[in-house]
Amino acid sequence: MFIFNRMHKLAERFLEALKILLVVGVFTSSTMSFAAIETYQFSDTEDEIRYQKMIAELRCLVCQNQNLADSNAELAQDLRAKTFEMVNAGASNNEIAEFMVARYGDFVLYRPPLKGQTLLLWIGPFGILLIALIVFFITVRRSQTNIKLSTQARARAASLLDEGH
């Protein structure tokens, strides 16, 4: 009974320490995520909606798989500030996109325009899929072909099989 009580107290202490670590971890991670969020004051809600739409459609050049809205990179913060500045100055969505493309190239757009330089981005995945399908069907077709054996080859194979038994 003494051992059970002692183990129970140790388990309680362990759980208390785990709770403290969990609270500290949640607090630390939440304060770190708040540090990267900028707050901008918009003159009207339409401008705020345009801003949110633009930062969702522009790619972070540092992270590359995140848009500006989701990225915490310094460049993304700068680009969000520039987008805010342009929205407040009355620039249209096209003007903002053209500015970003002129400065950073088509890669900054999540949906780059269809042109010679971006053609591979648009048709590349379909080309890879087509090649994979062709290889798959050739492999399946080859595995289904029956091999015609001569009478001598059949007799030889049968004798080899019989020797194994």
C-alpha cells in the first residue's frame, strides 16, 4: 500500500508539471503568433476586403508555399505594408498586382498569367500525368501478353519442374 501511495503522489506531481509546461507552451506560442500580426486602419470596409483579397492572392517569396496573409517572413510583412499603402492610395487590384509582378516577377502571383514564360507551370503537371498514364498502360499491356512456347520449350520446362519434386 505504501508503494502505491508513493507512486500515486509521483504521478500527481508529474501531471502538475505537465500542466504547467502545457500552459507555458500555449502562452508562449500564442504570444509569438500575435507578434507577427499587423493591424491596419482602413477608411472603409470595402478597402479592407480588397486588402484581404490581395494578400491572399499574392505569394510570399520567402516561404513560397504560403500567401502573404499566412506568412510571418519579414518580406511578407513589408509586402503587406506596401499593399495596404497602395489600397489606401486608391490603387486598383490590377495596379497592385502589376506593381508586385514588375518588382518580383510572375512568381508572386498564385495564378500566374498564361504566357510563354509560364506555359510550363500550366501544362507541366498535365504532361507529367500523361507520361505516367502512358507508362502505366504500357506496363499493364506487357504483363498481360501471353508468351507462346514451343513444344520443346514446354517439355523442357515440365522436366525442370519435375526434377524439383
